[in-house]
Amino acid sequence: MKYLPKNKVFLIISILMLSNTPLSHSQNIDISAEVPIRQIQFKVFPEKRLPSINNWSTIVDVELRSCSTNQTVHRFQQITTNNAGIGTINVSNLSVRGDNYTAVIRGASHLNKKFSCYHFNNQNVFMDLTTGNSTLLAGEISNKYDNYINALDISVLIKNFYSSDYYSDLNQDGKVNSLDSSIQLINLYKNGDN
């Protein structure tokens, strides 16, 4: 149950009292309100990180779609997750309302991953997107994001070998090397979710 602030309850009761409509003891007054969502938190794991514990930080784009229409309702870009994989989106200035949403997440070097129908029903929402087979697949690093890992992505990784390029360092161990190319080759010719 959601509660109205005291000043709004007082206003509604004052209006009822001024309406000159007497209330009997058996009459009920229903008061309801929709409280907008203020913050969305989510937890997501990029695949094959080294070390594999507390190394889940990345930069993601988040798209929220209505579950009933599959239409994009909101897009949030460049959200940084912490080492535990948790990202926070402050939405107090937007009209994100209680509803069912599908989240589409794209990591900095990852394919899109679609997470179906989460119900948003209070001011602060938390989506745990780490259950089941839900890691973000790595290797999409070409300048042209096509949500598909192919030769364009391989050529970028090879060009950045032995560097510390953030996007090519797929396992985030601080250097681009054969460990990163093996991750990319495992995901070669894979498409992300639409």
C-alpha cells in the first residue's frame, strides 16, 4: 500500500468537507495515488572476467521496453556498474511508472542481452539480471556496433594486442592478449538479442 503525504490527505479531506455532502458512518472513502519510481538498480555480470570475483564493473546502455507492446519507453546510456556488477539509474525527473518492463542491456564490449518482464511497483526498483544463463557475451568491439561478433571485431582486437585498451580487454585483467582473443573466438558469429 502506498501512502499520500500528510498535506495531500489534508487537502482531499478539506475538499470533501467543503463539498456540503454529508458522509454517513457506512460510507467509505478510497484514496489512491501513483508514486513515481525514483531509482532503478540492476545487477549484471559480463562474462569471463579475471579475477572472477569483484571484477564485474563495466559501462552499459540500458533500454526499457513495455512488456505489452515491446516499444522502447526509456534509454539510459553510459551507466557505470561497480565491481559487484550493480548499476544505478536515477529516474526521478522521468515518468517511469509502475508497470512491466523488459530490460535490454548492452555492455561496453558486449552483445545485447534481453531480460524479460520485470514488474516495477515501488519507488526503488532492483533487477537481479545474473540468474540462469545471463552473462553478457563479450567480443563486440568494432567501431560499427552491429550486435554481431565477426571479423571486424577480431581486427580491432588484433590491432590492440599488448595494450590496455578498455574495450578490447574483454576479461578486464589489464592487458589485451590471447585470453581476450579466445573469448572473442568462442563468441564468433553470435548475434545479440533484439
